[in-house]
Amino acid sequence: MRESVSWWIAVNWDDELPLLTWRSMLAESGWGCPTWPLEWFGRDLSRGSEAIVLEEFQAAGAVGAATGTGMMLAAPTLLAHGSDEIKGRLLKRIITGEDKWCQLFSEPGSGSDLAGVTTTAILDGDHWVVNGQKVWNSGAHHAANGMLLARTDWDVPKHQGLTYFAIRMDQPGVEVRPLRQMNGYATFNEVFMSDAVVSTSDVVGEVGNGWNIAQTTLAHERVAATGRGPSLPKHGGSTVVAARAEAREYFSTYRWYPQRAGRPDLVKSHLRTAGKTKDPVLRQEVVKLISMQRIAGWTQQRAKAARAQGRKPGPEGSLTKLMNSRIAQHASKVHSQIAGPAGCLVGTEGALGGLVAEVILSVPAASIAGGTDEIQRNIIGERVLGLARELSVDSDGPFREVRLNRGSSAGLAT
């Protein structure tokens, strides 16, 4: 297999090709996504082969398939649940980068209760009419498509009345508004849908089965890499230049993500710079952080091994997500202890040139994005350890009878 991919790259890679032309070749050859099925732009290889293919691409300085939410979340969901028609129409454009994607799940009124969404989709002939609001939508401002979870039936229990759609974002009924975060960035958005239209051919899976399909997306979200940037060659012709420009445009809004993770990689150098390497309390906190990182690394290795064996994302995703959140919190704490009051200052006068302040303001996102810490604990407790389910106030009756956070019934909200 290594010889096959190496030969294919040697014969076809040309760093002066237009980026779209090169990625179209990747899609048609299957080497861009080697673990995908043969009939859907892959080569049906095992998960373990993915690393070998990547090594060969890196050795040749060749650009790979596009990265981002489309590849990490939309593509696995479409492969698992989409019709042949929708896979044939949408998957290749994810590989080539022609279509960026965003996730339209969370809503202002339902919080972590994802099944409580009230964005509605009503069938009207050969299309669905969508009305509602979504929030915390990363990359929605430059997405062509959205993974939309909407309510299509109010007269069944809430988990049964949801449908999963692939919605076009570039239409009059969709308005994207950026949200300014407390760290000064505007990575996320809120999305308003007013009589937006989705074709019946853009339903993913079966109508009413959206909850189960959304679980696939969420499972892949939990195991997705923390970093958002693609690995690109340092040198090359116009293909590489175009890929770098694409990456700058798409991933520049995520440049604070390393700070969201707490920057544990800078803790030891921060301690030395501050001249506090002999402080016994700080040394103990740094050792604790390093221990947590090693434990998380072992869990990630278990998850990687499971994926290499072809197993679906499992509990390791929630465990790693929760552990990384704790690491971020502790790293932020240690940076604050080292910096003292200077950790609150932004700009050049602040600790590490203001980076510590950005860490402090960014780290809370790690405990929220991709499922809150509380949700991850519920998943681990109920689905992995088999503990009793958390008490629910929801009835088994129609969703329109469920009381909403704002004090009205779901039925009145329509």
C-alpha cells in the first residue's frame, strides 16, 4: 500500500497545478480519503493505513484533501446516513474544499438539551420551510452548507420529532451574525432562518430520525483534533500557495484555539522566564499538569488504536474531551499563579506579551464547545459505566406539551 500511494504521488503530483484540479484528482483517485468506501471517493483501506498515506504525502510535499468542519463532521455523517444521491452530490465538494460547512445544532432556548430544539421545518411540496435560530455556529460566516437539526413533528416525544438536513447557507432566508467573545475574537455566529428552504433531497437519513443521526456527528466532534489548521508543506508552487491562502482565510478566525487549550506547552518556559523554578508550590502544580497530559495522551492512543481497528468512536472521545477541558483549566490556573496580577493585563505589558490574559479569557470555551463537561460526565456515567440515568422532567408525550425554559409550552412556541 505504501508503494502504491508513493507511486501515485510521484506520477501525479505537480505543485503548479490549480488547487481545485489537484484535489479533484485526489477525490477521483481515492488517495485524498483512503479509508472512505471505493464508491465514494475512497480506497476502502483500514484506519491504520491513514497514517502511512499521510507520511507519503508529507514526504513528497504534496497537498492533501481540504480540512475543516466539512471533513471532520459532515462527511462522516453523510457516509453513515446519507442517500447515494446526496453522497454523490456533496462528498466530492468537501474533499476539494469547494464547500465549507458549519454545524446548526445549538439554540438559545435549549442549552445542552439538544433534543429540545424548536427550530421548525414544515414540508411544503418538494421542499421544507425552516424557521428558527441557532447559536455558537463556528464558521457559519463562510460556510456553503449547514448541518441542520430541526423539528419536523411536534406530536411525538421530543427525540422522535427531529430531522437532519443539509441546508444551503447562501439563500435569502438565512442570516448569519457574528458573536463577539470576551477574548475579543468573533469565531462563532448566530444564525437566523426565516422561511429558509431545504429540498426534500437534502434530508440526511430518514425524516424523524435526526436525533440518531446527530449522535454520529457529535461522536466525531468529540474525537476531532483540537487544532484547526491543516498540515501544509513549507515550500512549493502555486498549489501549495493556494492551499496556504485557503487555510489563512478559513482558519484565521481560530487562531485563539491554542489559548483555549490553556497553552500547557508554555508553562515550563513561563516558569523559567518568571524566575520561579524553585517555588515548591508552583513546581508541584506544573508536575500535576504534566501528569494530566500524559494520562490524556494514553487515552488518545487507545482511541487511535480503536479507530485503526475500524471501531466507531467510543467512550474515549468523551474521556479525552473531559480530560482536555481539565488540562486547559489547570494550565490557565498555573499561568495565573506564575504571572500574578500581570496575568490580567493585555498587550505587551501583560504576562507573556498578554498571552496569559488571552488564555484566561479563552479557556472557559473548552468546557462548553463540543458538549459541556456535564454532558460528557453524563455520557460516561450512563452509557459507559451503566449508572442510573439522570432524572428527567420530560414526559413521554408529544413535544408540544413539554415545558420550555422560558415558561411556555412547546406548542405555544409554534
